[in-house]
Amino acid sequence: MTAKSQTLKFENKPRIIAGMSVVGRKEGDGPLGKYFDEIDDDPKMGKGSFEKGESAMFATAVAGAAKKAGLRPFDFDALFAGDLLNQLISSNYAARELPVSYFGLYSACSTMTEALSLGAAMINAGYYRTAACVTGSHFAAAERQYRYPLEYGCQRPPYAQWTVTGAGCSVLSIKGDGPYISSATIGRVADYGVTDANNMGAAMAPAAFETLLAVLDDTGLSIEDFDAVFTGDLGRLGARILRDLSAERGVCLGQKYSDCGEMIFSREQNCYSGGSGAGCSACVLNSFILDKMRKREYNKVLLMATGALMSPTTSFQGESIPAISHGIILEND
Amino acid sequence: MLLPQTWWGYALNYLIVFASGGACCIAAQLLIIKTKLTPARILVIFLLAGIALQTVGIYEPLAAALRSGICVPIIGFGATLAKGAAEWAAEYGPLGAFAGGLVETAFGVGVAVAASYIVSVVFSPKSK
Amino acid sequence: MTDKIAKRNKTYIEYVEKVSPSTNATHSLIKAFAIGGATCVIGEILRNLLALAPSIDDKAAAVYSSVILVTAAIIMTGTGVYDNIARHGGAGSFLPIRGFANAMSSAAMEFRSEGLITGTAVKMFNVVGPVIVNGIVWSAASGTIVWLVSVIASL
């Protein structure tokens, strides 16, 4: 590891002035159900296919977030968006309807923090005044791209994860109210040789671990300085691995740490190890975390979304799974 | 049926079918748990097992004893393929080997293709 | 450096193997046994009933019974019931012939949204393709071998 800092510090305090989360029925029935802004029963959102449904979810999230921020979608200076589908179709097709500068980002399930990091950097530098950061995922659309047909009867191992159906949009602005992003730590790709595509928690935990160390090193903070630490979608197994890895280095995560994927579904929902997907951290950030920050129950939060950067092609070719994690620190004044 | 056609003959037959069919599935499930092979690979392994059993001539006595217990799992599909290939090769020469398997299994596959096609028009998959 | 990474990865993978929860083996084996066995019994019942018809012999009855199983599985797939059984059955639901039917019809349905010709028809063999291809290739090989043996034997 080099001593080079991975962290960008934002002195001008780019703020999250509004957040909107749109989720599917299953997520709505989960433990965080009451925090979500909109729960849709129809997985296709009244459109012809799951992909169009996912795109519609994006559009709803952007429009809702704009409304909450007292803006119109075309008031944004830029849109930072990403999803899990090939060629970022959900984001691209949602952006088609929006006449604003558009960045299509892919960082698997860690796209939300990548989008927020880039958005915050652009705003901090003064290039933009407001930007929308949106990511999402869709169980049915991801399933057909990465795994098997929906109605195909197959068993998954207990450490598999369930892709979250949902989209979350945050509005970043240089002025307004809300928690500000004080710094962003851009992760490095970590690959510890996990090849089992069902075991994404184990593949991503090392990335979260390395980013966590980088955050603590670069900012000089310790876990005690945060009110809460979240990872994106490690699931129950991945969260456990992260705790173990950190403990080995003398970093005790303790009660302050939780995983969005673990929080979003209850054990009774048969979601194996927990939720995953780009929508997972996006929905939890824009509902639960923002809500707690506004109520000042949390004043300093570290969010590290994690992404497994594999594709079915690389899995079939026997490649191991590289993973990435970007961390952002949210603070109240 | 090898067993007498009495009530206990039938009962015993069903018991044998249940046990042997279940045993095949246990073997496949063990493969999943122990080796993390994907279902597709396991299907192919059992299919090849069926072809091999038929080729060396063990399948037919087995099928007479176990009946649906071995012919409903994919092993039976493999054996039918191999049987058809051998029969057609005997009748039409080596080229028949390429047609026989397909012809013998065409009932199941043909119905499956047609039914799948119809189902795909009528129903759409549900997000869970 | 590479050695160090290889060593780190090896330790990590061993650790992951240790902490990953495994499928409850006994439980899943019992379920696979029960559902797989039950499917075969249903097949056998159908076969015996069909054989009662005067025009159907035992061999034809076996074919018809598997056709019925296949059709039933496809209808269950269409109505969205099949994967609920399969989640419990594991190998017990994909090893019998109806698993083959489920794999085919689920793929056909899944890709219907890309069109009947460019979706359904292309992707129908997405999951079962390996079975069909291996079946054709190796049964042809088997048939050829049996033929060769018989030719040599008759010399």
C-alpha cells in the first residue's frame, strides 16, 4: 500500500439538500419500509419490461428529489447516475428525458458513493451549483442479466444476496440545508481471489476494509468519532468478515457499524444474506440515513458503498471477483 | 413390471421407485453442496451417466427393476438418446447414430419446445 | 509481491470457507429425496394408469407419462408455482425430466420481452442447451461405438 492519500476534502461543504427513495414491494415490507418515500407494487412500473420499469424508477426518484429540493429536474446542472445493467441502460434512458449534463457511471453496487464523490467534487470546485446523484437496481432485471431466468427453479446458497429493487436520488447543492459531504475516499480495486459469484459479501469485504483503513488513515479520525458507519451491501456474511478483518488490524467496529444490505430485508423475507445492488445503498442513504441526520440523531456518518466488479463472462472464464468501495463522510453543521 | 401385479407388488414397486428416484436426487444434491457445481453441469453429468449406462448395457436391467425411479430423472433421457442412437445405427449404419437419439427423445423435447413457446406467449415472468 | 498476494488470498479464501454458512446439508438432502422421489412416483402412477388403456403398451406409457410431467411442469412454470417448489427441492426438482422443462420454459418466458423470434426462440435453450448438445454428441458417439462393436463382432 502506498502512503498516497485517497481522500478528497471538500472545504466548500457541498450539501445533500434532498433525497428521494423509490422501492419495490418487498423492500417496502422490510424493516426500513416506513422510511421510504415511495413503494411501488408493480415491478414494471406500468411499463412493458423490467428494464423500462427500472428506468421509470430512476425518473421517479429524480423528479421526486427535485420536487423535495424545491427545484425542477432541468434546474440541475448535472446528473450523475449509474446502475447495474449492461451499457447503463436504466440511467441512460432515464437521462434521455432530462435536458441536463449527464455522467453515466459504473462502479457496480458502489456507484452511489462514486456519484456523490464526483458530484461533491464538481460542486466544491465551483463548476456546478446543484447536481443530482442517482443510482438504482432491479431484482428482475439484474437476475436475468447476471443469473438465471426468474421462473427457473434453482436453489441459492445461504450466503447469496438478493438484488434490491429500488432507486435513490440525492440532490447536491452548494447552498441550502442538510448534511454536507466533508470528504470522499476513492477506493482502490481489491481482489482477494474469491471466485464464487454467489459469495459477493466475501468478495467485497476486503475492498470495504481497505477503504475503511484509508478513511481512518487519511482523515486521522477513529471509529469513535463517527455516530454511525455503514457499508453498502456486504450482507450478513460480508459484514461479519469486515468486522473480523478490521478487528485483526485493531479497529473495532462494534455497535456503530451496520450494513445497508443487512438492514433492508428482515431474516424472515428469505433473502439469504441480505440485499445487494446499486439501489441498496442509494435507498438506505436517501431514506433512513438522511432522516436520522436531519433529526440530528446522527451528526457524523461514514458511508462506504461496496461493489463487486464482475460479469457473467468473467465468472465463466474462471476469473476471481475484483471489488471496490468508495467512502464518503457526511456531517451536520 | 418385474413384480407380481398384486396390491403388495404395486406397493413395493412404488416404494422402489420413490427410493431410487430420491437416491438419484440425493446424489445430485450432494454434488451441489460439496462441489458448488452449477445445476447445468450436474444435469450434463447425469445425462452422460445415462448414456454411459445404456452404452455398456447396464441401463436396461436397471430400468426394468427401478422403472420410473431411473427413467424420470435425466439419466433416463440420456439412456433413451443412446438407445435410439444404437438402434438407428444398427438399422441405417453409422449415420443413423446421429439421428436415432433425437428421434427417440423427440416426443418429450418437441412437446417441451412447443409448450414453452405457448407459455411464453400467454404468461410473463413475475418479479419475486 | 505476487507471492505475498497469493498467500494473502489463500489465507483469506480459507477463512471465507470457514465462515460462510453452508446449506443445511441433512435438511436439503431430505427435501431433495422427498421431492425427487415423489416426482418419480407420480411418473410411475401415470405410467401404470396409462398402461391400462388397451392400445398403450408399457413403453409407450413411459413416454406419455414423461410428456405429461413435462407439460405439467411447463404450466406450473408459467403460472409461477414451480420455482416455489424448486426452492425447497433443489436437485429433487431439477434432476427429474420436469426440471428440464422448467429450465426451457422459464428461459422462453424470460426473454419474451425481446420478441418472440429474437428473444424467446433464441434464448429458449439458454439453460438446457448444454443438455441437448451433450446429449446429441455423446449419444451419437455411443451409437457409433455400439455399431462398431457389432460390426467387429460379426467379422
